[in-house]
Amino acid sequence: MPGLVRKILENYTGKDIVIRIGNGARLVGTRLINSILDMGVNVEVVDETGTSPSMGSGLHSFEVSDIIAAINIARLKGNMVGKQEV
């Protein structure tokens, strides 16, 4: 994920960028938050409750659900955070 953030930063230089992260997987989220903050990018943590749609079962349903959840998280206002303790 940090590689993706670096690519975004390369393409959007001079812009105020905020990365929003869901409050789910705490250990992974903490590590991700800290690595993004090390790049000098602001991070907001978003309550991700209700962001994952019910897709039923089927081919790629989990992947599509995760993509939709990520889009929903990106659209929600979160709380700006600083360095996190693991």
C-alpha cells in the first residue's frame, strides 16, 4: 500500500492530500497509518460501519464488496490522526 500512496503523491504534487483509512483491522491500520504519516501525508481514520455492501455469494463478490467499501470510506469524513502505537 505505501507504494500506491507514493504513486498518488507523484501524480498529485502540490495538492493537499488526505488518506482515509477504515477503523477495522487495527494492527494493519496502525502500521499503514504510521507509514503514510512518514511520507508527510495527512491521515484520517473513518468509522467503517456500514461501508461494505451485501453482495451475496458469487464470483468475485468479496473483491467487489471491498472495492465499494473503500470508495465509501474515502467519501466519509474522519478524524485526523498522528503517529500510532503498535
